[in-house]
Amino acid sequence: MGGRVVGMAGQPLPLVSLSLLRDSSFVAGGVSDNDGRFQLNAQLVAGTVYTLRLSLIGYESLIRSFTFPDITALDSLQMHTIRQTLHEVVVTSKKPLVTRQADRYTVNVEDSYLASSRTALEVLQHSPGLWVSPTGDIRITGGQTVTVMINDVVQRMPAADLANFLRSLRSEDISRIEVIPNPPAEFEASSSGGIIHIVLKKARKNGLTGTANAGYRIQGSKGYSWAGTSIDYKLNRIYITAGINGSADRSMYTGHTDVIYPDKTGLYNFTRRDNDNRRYFFRAGVVYDVHPRHSVFLQAITTGSKLVQYFSSDLLYRLAAGNVTGAALSAWRRKPQQGSYTLNYNWKTDSLGSGLRVILDHTYSLKTELNELASDYSDNARDRSYRTLTPSDTYINSAQVDYIQQLSKKSSLRAGVKFVHTDRDNEVLAEQLQSSGWKKDTAASDRFRYTEKLLMFYATYEITIGKTSVKTGLRGERTMANGYSVTLNESIRRRYFGWFPSLFISRTLNEKKGSAININYARRVRRPGYNDLNPYRLQVHDFTVLTGNPNLLPQFTHSFRTTWVASRWFSAGAYLQTVKNYIAQTASAVDSNIIEYRSKNFPNSTDYGVFTEGNFTVGRIWSSRNSLSVYRLSNDIDGKRYRRHSFAFQTIQVISLKKVMEIDLVTQYTSASLQANQKTAWLFYTDIGMTRKLLGDRGRLRFAVTDVFNTFREKDLTEFNQTRIDFYQKRPTRTFALSFSYAFNAGKKFTRKRLDNNDSEEKSRL
């Protein structure tokens, strides 16, 4: 929303401080420009009462209340002078950690305990109501992983690549995180597990602002260091932002795998893994507000990594004829690079909230990968030396247009269209070491090209009747995919269309208490991954193989969710997800007792549960936020029914000792859970951090300890067709980190003058 502030004589008033509030909670803020104009960006809920508060030294504060989307009360904003001179005061407001809307909740990272010395993945791990696995899988509730967006752009990459990408993004660059458990029709239907939308920071006031940060973490016998800086510059209608950071991450893992095969033979493998990972992240953007109702945003993001892992393994084969011992050395080298260029145009067509948005995006992902392995056994016939190169290039171009029309004060219509074009070229080049040198293994090599086109469109209608808001939507998505195996000269062609309806109902029970009931439904889809359709066969090591499946079909999900918000301090809810053509990666024993991992479709899967969240404060220094989720997952895999009850508990304690330090403590426990036919053991950790403000509150010195009790480890058990795989891995999870961040700013300085009892244009900079 935008507007203009004037004085008693109609002259424009610059530097007016504006705060938009919902009850007593901060929603958005800003400052008027030299022409008295302002613009506030926020996601507002129809039928909700908001308050706009204006303040300027020498003028009486102005307060206007309105019920969104009717903002006619903001058409005329005139401030009156105070008849006496006032001393300068500094008023600060702090956003609550979590703010809620009917279809989502927002974690306000900026200025919270999450704001410094964390990667984006660690921010998600320590955010209320989110669960992050040791491998980087992110979940809101239940067993399905989420879709991640950054500044309105979907991050289309496998889970492992996404986790690596989020490790390169720093918390100092994040403004807020929007958590959407059951997305409505305006979001892509592929978000079966919900959406996490990361919004990066943007300057609010004219001048130069920025942060610089650096830190070092001791993790076992090795260390992790990082440094970075970000700069934001705003001058009236132009806003420029840039940031860069880098990290060097060295660590040592240990683990073992114990396999028992149907013929009662077995394999035991103990492995030491030495990691040397280097990452960098760069972003730059420029926003130009052509007019209070027109703005253009151009953004570039690029991240790159050099990931090197060395494996040293001791092996024992338990065979009928006797035991065979061996040792293996391997090196896994990867250089992934991802980047995107985004153009965003916004046009506010009226003061009620109608507008047009256009987003154009080009994303690329380039990766070189080399896996080398040499094994030496007491049975020389088993000795092997081979290497596998797996380069891949992916290019994604997308265009979308969204339009919202406010039909009245309490109803709106939204519609949009989106097109996504993906080109992917990946190769598997396997080579065996022979006496004459390296020779290509034709049977294990493959090159696969994949093209996918998505045409999507949607429409939603929202209306508020009394205390009840209803939002209904319908989305259609057409998928046109073609795959071509250059090696096998085989083609794959997929064409399918789906309708994805959604319905959201919200009923306000008590506006003062903030209580409400929300009920929603949406149908979602999960398309097979780009690599899953590739008919490749990748030898990871002597006893493990990964294979693709060109016959994979998309899975479809019906998702139901209801939430009761009793007050601003407590909420509870329940959910149900039913899945058809469930996609899961399972393991099976093949020739020579090799374990083959392959993604397949299974008839169905059901996931349902309840969740609750409560928070309270003790005096002014201690705040506590607690989440509990209890759920049951069941699925049919290869004719066998797998079922499991699980629960997860998270507690976040923040103690603010004024002028001393802020202490944050995060504890999470997840009971044993089920993923496909794999049983995962319980997980528990406690992290604690202490932050002290220095240098006039511009600096932050932080000391943090993760996994205080050193209990976090990975332990999985898979049983199928008389084969048992027992896996264990321990990372250096108990770490000690010391970091420092500094916020700086520079802007125009105005000479403060005496404020007389007239309507002068003399003003001061707050």
C-alpha cells in the first residue's frame, strides 16, 4: 500500500516514521520520501483490523485504523504541529519471532536469536515447527519433504544439492521465513510437503547499511571458518543490494554398515570419511520504484562449492567358504555451481490492493563429479580399481504473471499463468583400470538428455462474510517431458494433466485474543526427479549400486489440515495426507550380493497426525516456545505393509539479560520414524548460544555449542526379502564456535534545528 503525508498547509512531510500494526504486533514499517510519499509491503488478511501509526519530531502522532482491504482511511494523512519544543527520543519496536496468518506462519529472522552466525540450513533447524534431518531433508509435519523458494523463485534441485546450497547462505542475509504447510492454488502443485519461502533483507531507509561477519567453529579435530559481508544502499526510489560470503568446512566422520544377505552371508564395512568442503555465495540486486505504484526488481544469485571427501574402509565378507578381508580407498570430488537471474515487475493498479506481478527467471546448475575407488582383498580375484565421472548441466527458464483484483472491500479475485522449461544433460562415464591403463566400461556408462515443459494456470476467489473468510482456488498443470538415452538410443515420453483444487476456511472466534479456526484442503503432485527417469547404473563402491527408473509415474497427494489458534500463546491442529503412486527409493539385493538402490512407485501411502505449539514469557527476560508433533505413517512396499507411530518435540528458550547477553537454547527430540521401508532411530540434540552486543549495539559477539551432550547420530535399519542393512554414522556434532558480526550504516546527515510553533519544513533525521 502507498500514500502521501502532508502538513497543515498541504506541504509534503519527508522522514515521517510509519508503523503498521495488527493489534500490538508489528507488521511493516517505513519512512516517507522527500515528496511525503511512502510505500509499505506486507501480506495482509482480509477482514482484519490494522492500525497505521505516523510520527515525526515536532508533529503530533497520527493514528489511523482500517479493515483490510478497505484502505480509504489512508487517502488523507495530514499531521499537525506540536505547540512546544520536544526533546528527541528513540523509539524501537521489535517484531515477534512468529506471526500467523490463515494459511501460513512467518519466522522473523532479522533481529532475533536466529539472525547471526548460522547457515540458512541451521536457521531452519532452529526455527519453530521445522524439522531437519542429518542429511538436510526439511519437513514441516509428517514424512514429505518441502519445496524451498527464495525471493519468490522455486529452487528446483535434488535434496542433497539444496542442502548444500542452503549451507552457503548466511543468516545475516535473511529477513524472514514464511512457512506454508498446505499451499493454496497460487503456488505450484509440486509442493506436496509444503513450502518454505526465504525472503532476503531489503533496506528500509535512505543511505548505506550493511553487515560484516566472521567466525570459527571447532568440530572434532578439525575446523570450520567463514566470513562474509552484505551491503544495502537506498536513495529515494533506487535500492541496491549485494552480499558475498565464503566458508571452509573440514571434518571427519566415522561409520559402519552391516549387511546380512538371504543366504546368511554378510558384509561388514567400517569407514572413516575426511571432508574438505569450500563454499561461496554471492547475490546482487537492484530495485527501482518507477512510481509509488510501479517497481522493477532485478536480482542475481550464484553459489559454488568445491566438495572433496576421502574414504578409507575396512571390509569383512562373511562367506560360506570362509571370511575375506579387504581395504578400500576412495576419493569423491564435486564442483557444483548454481545461479539464477530474476526480473520482477510489480504494478499496484489501485489503493485497495489490486495489482499485477510479472516474474522472469533463468536458473542454471552445473556440476562436475569424479568418484575414484581402489580396493585390495585377501582374495585377489576381488581386487578392483575404477573411477566414475558424472557431469551434469541443467538450465531452467520460467515466466509467470499474477493478477489480483479487489472486487470489494471484502472480496478479491486472483489469477495467474506460469511456464517452466527445463533442459538437462547428464552423463555417467565409468572406467576400469587395466594393465594398459584406464578403459571405458561401456555397460556401466550412460548419457541422458531430458527436457520438461510445464504449463500452469490458476484462479482463486476470496471473500469475507462477518468473521468468516473463505478462499477457494483451482489450478491446472500440464506436464510435457521427453527423455533420450544417447547410449541406449531409447526415448521416454510423458504427457499428463492434472487439476489441483484448494479450499481455505478461516473463522475468527475472538479478535482480541487472536483466536481462530482454520480448515484447508489441497491436492498436490510430486514429479519424478530429473535423475530418477535416467536408465543409468552407477557403481558407488564394490557393494552398492544406484539405478534409475524410466517407468516412474508422478505421485498425487490429497492434503487436509485444520488448526485451532486458541490465543497468541497456544495453537493445535491435525492433518491427513493420502498418496497415490507413492515414490520411494528402496534397496534390494541383486547378483553377487550387491545392494541396488532404485526409486519406484508403490500403490499408496497414508500420513496423519496432530500437532501443537505453545509459548509463554517469564517477566521481560525469558521467552519459551514449544512444539509437539505426533504422527503415523503407513505405506505398501513390494506387497508388505509398513506402519510406524512417531513424535517430535522441540523447545526454544531465549533469555535476554539486558546489557549483559542473550542466551538461546534449542532442544529437539524425534522418536524412531519410518521412511519408505527404512526405520530411522531416534534423534536428540541440545544447542546453546550466548550473544553479547558491543560497540554501541552495532557488534555482536557470539559463542555457541551445538549438540552439548554429543547424542546426535545417524542410525538406520532396512529389512526386506530376508536382507538386513544396519547403518550407523557419527559426525562431529558437538562443536564450539566463536563469531563476530558488525552492522554499519552511513546516510545523509541533517542539522538539527529548533522546532518552533509553526508549520516549518525544518526537520531532523531519526
